[in-house]
Amino acid sequence: MLEVAHSFGSRPYEFLYAAEFDEISNYKSVEIVGHRRLLLEDTDVISNPRTGFSHVDQHLIELRNRIREFPGVNPDDIANTMTILEGLGNIAAQALKVGSFEANMLEKQFQIRVSEMLRSRSEIGENLDSHSEAVGGITDLTFKGIPIELKVEKSKVLFAKDFKNYFDQTAAYAIALGKKVGILSVLECTEKKSTPVGVIEDDIDFFIHQTGQSVIAIIVVVIRGGLPKPSSYSR
């Protein structure tokens, strides 16, 4: 029995069943037909959601399982990536729920706000670094070596799959830092009138990106800004 739910980064507990036979000479034949494998997930998305929103946790678990299938990603890097995604998932869900980011926000303002919100989480805190050098450029944020690139989109409503023009830059920082995974978070802050925009399942997604001879896992987190107050949707 697991008494306490752990983080997304913890690998599932795995149990393999084996069998032994005593006095096998008493049996005419024994056939081995296979074994049993049990995986036990040690998170609790209902009573203890890591992001504060159970539906976001459920989506991030699916995303984490896809990342684990990507070859060459260090397990520690997956754990650190998921720690950041917990924070960004919380920010994205808050933005959809209460409209916490205004329209036409400047990129510098977005970077400052996100940095403050991420550092306020005890599992991140002082391990979040700003403006680390990589391949002659400056990454916006890094967490234990995982690059986090922050962008702002103010021209039109776009979704996670629409930001591939930033993938090369994010991948270049990941490669320079010796990682197989990078995070791209975009504030889409076009001014919106009354139609709701944004679904977590579409706004947080995982992509495989090849740049040169390297293949990098890119996780995109879209944060919605410029949303009207929820009460205006019914007018």
C-alpha cells in the first residue's frame, strides 16, 4: 500500500512474478507459459493533483508516458521536465480559469511573471535559473539543465502544433546543454471578445523534432491571455 502520492517524475513501481516448483519429479510435465508484470502508478490525480487541477494531471501523465518512449532521454531529465510541467500546467489552467494574463503582454513581462510563479513552487525554487548561456545565445530559463524557452504571440490565435518555427531554437539550447528534451512555452495573448479559446489537451503537447543529426523531444505549453472574464461568455 502506498500511503503518500509522489511526483509525476517517479517511475511506476514494477513487479515481476516468478514461480518455483518443489519436487518437480512428481509431475509428468511442466510448461512455462509466461510471466505476469504489474505496474503501479504512484500519483493521485483526484485527491492530490500536482498541478492543482485533476484534468491537467491526467493529461500530463499521458504526456509523460509518451516522453518515456522517446529513446535516449535520461530518467532524471524526465523527472525534472515533469516538475516544470507541473508548474506550467498550473499556470496554463489558471489562465484559462481566471484570465490571469492580459492582452498584448510584452515578452519581458511574461518572462518575469512566469519566473515568479514557477519559483513560488517549493519543488522548483532556487533551482530555476534565468538567462543561461547556450550555443552563443541566452535561454530564457533552465531547470536543472532543462531549457525553457518563453515566447509571446499577439497576432492571432494559435495552438501548440502551430509554433514549430520556434522548435529549432529550443532544440539548439537542449543540445548545447546535453539534453534530449526542451520546453517551449508560448503566451498567446491576442485580445478575445466572448468565444472561449483553449483546451489543455490541445495546448500542452509533445513533438519529436529533428535538427541536423539530432532528434529532440519538444514539449509545447500554450498559455492563454487576453481572455474576457468568464461571466461575459453568457452575454
